[in-house]
Amino acid sequence: MLAFSAKLVINTKEKTSAIFDSISTDNKFYPENPTETRISLEKNKLHITIESNELSHLRANINSVLRLVQASSDSVESVKGRNRR
């Protein structure tokens, strides 16, 4: 275990699976990430664990993950809104 860690549990109801697909793909293609980030989908909730030796890296990664979750959620809502028309 690294010096600093955080665990986020996020429930976005019916959007959770789509958000998981989006952010887990982003996580795979960022090998130079200075944090160890694990993302899983359990019982329709996102479980995100972030560990780092530097507190500033942990904080930055938490902010990035939360922004990605928000952007993914907004994108799903946007698509749903277009389909209703």
C-alpha cells in the first residue's frame, strides 16, 4: 500500500455501467499516471481506489476522475435528451 489512498463509491443509477466503460477505458490508456488507480463496477456502483506516494498526485487524480465521471454522466444525459425528441 502506498502512503496516501482514497476510495470513491459512486452510484449514478442507470448511467453507472456506461460511465464505468468510459472512465475505465481512459484509465487503461494512461500508463504514465503517477497514481495507482483501480476502477470496478460492483452492484451497480462504481468503486474507485486511488493510491499514491504524493498527496498532490492523489488530489489531482481524484479531481480528474470526478471530472471524467461528471463529463460521462453529462454525455449520457445529452444522448438521452436527443433520443426523446
